Amino acid sequence: MKLTILIIQGADYLIGTIKEIPAVVTQGTSRQEVLKNIQDALQLYLEDMRAEEDFGNVVGVEELVFA
């Protein structure tokens, strides 16, 4: 799976977000820092999503691993 990372020039920092998951946002002083931080932010976002307890009437659970 490919994700599109958008890097936007802010007033003081570069802002990074994932186009397909706009809730994942981070910042950095360089492109490399934004790319590292966006991976950390995505990991935290996915961990938070896993921690959600009220999914309603779940009929199955499967894991998806991205290479």
C-alpha cells in the first residue's frame, strides 16, 4: 500500500500529513525530520485506533500487514 505524504511550508516549521489519512499530522524543521515524524505519528494513530473499545457488533477480526 502506498500513502501520499504532503509536506507544506508553515510559518516556522514544515507540516506533514498523509493525504489518505488527514488525521495524521506532524511537523519538523527539515524534510527528513517530517518523514520520520510522520511514521511515528502514523504508528501512534494506528495504536490509538486499535485501543478503541466500542466497535459495535463485530462479526470478525483480521490483521493486515503491510510490507
